[in-house]
Amino acid sequence: MYGTRSTGKQGQQAKNHELAAAQACLRLLHTARAALSGTEPPSTASVLAVPIAEADEALRRAGLAGNEEWLLDRIYDLGPKPESP
């Protein structure tokens, strides 16, 4: 599943699952940056277990497991657009 173009309640529900998956992946990204970029010992990475599980479940629920490239494109779509020269 590379996204949903359906209309109605089912299409909206799929879109909500996709948004939830993107948000879970963003939380994982921010947690990973915080855990791995500081001067804390490497064992700090163990805090990633919960966000990884959350992201995996959200991806599965949205039907995006295995489609991480597509999802990353959607995540980048949520961010600010680059400024034009």
C-alpha cells in the first residue's frame, strides 16, 4: 500500500493511520538523536526500545511496513518547505 486515495470514512481512517505512523517515526527520530548525540554512554540507546516498538506498530497498522521509503517522503512532506533562492 503506497497511500490511500479512497474517499469516505475508510479513506480517512487509512489517512489517519498514515499520519500516526509518520508521527511515531518522527518521535523515534527525535529520541534517537537525543539519545545518541550527547556525551551519555552508549547504553542510553536502550531508551529507543519503546519508540521503535511504537513506530513498528504504527507502520503495521497503516499498512506501511516495508514501505519506509514512501513513508519518509510523507514525513518530509510534513516539514517546512525549503526556501527558494
